[in-house]
Amino acid sequence: MIENSERGITLNKTLAWGMLLSLVSAVWFGGTTVADLQASTENLDAAIRETREVAAADRRTALQIEARVRALETNASRQDARFDALRQSLDEVKAGQQETNELLRRLIRAPSE
């Protein structure tokens, strides 16, 4: 109970102890809440850092894969050029064989004529 007396405003002991206990409980609850929030914030920061590291590793991996694909494409282009040159050479050899065959046929036919 709160009373107004000659000494000023006085509180009943039960009320005073109740207010003190409430105040201490509020401070304790606030402190634990702040500590929990700090721990949660640190966990979130760690998770964000880990996610960024994974993303950076994924980017590096993607760049490495892209470089490998480019190298394979370059090699494929070189092989295509080689095969084209080989085809041309085979066509030339084939044409030469046809000419040789024609000459041989003419030579075979010539004495009989």
C-alpha cells in the first residue's frame, strides 16, 4: 500500500519487495532476451558467411567448368579443321586413283585396238 505521511510517500514492505522483485525479473528477462538475440545474430552472421563462401566457390567452379568447355570447344574446332584437311587429302587421293585407273584402262585397251 502507498501512503502519504509526514515522511513523504511510503511503501508497504510487501509492495516494495514486489516492485523490487518485478524490477529484477524484468532486468533478468531483458538480459537473457538480449543474450539470445546476440547469439541468434551471430548464428545468422555465420550462416551468411558460409552461404557467401559456398556461392563464391560455386562461381569459381562455374568459371572453371566454363573454361574447360571453351577448351573442349577449341579442341573440337581444331579436330574439325584436321578432319576437313584429311577429307580433302582423301578426295585428292581418290581423284588420283581414278585418273590412274582410267590410264590403266586405256593402256589395257590400247594394245587390243
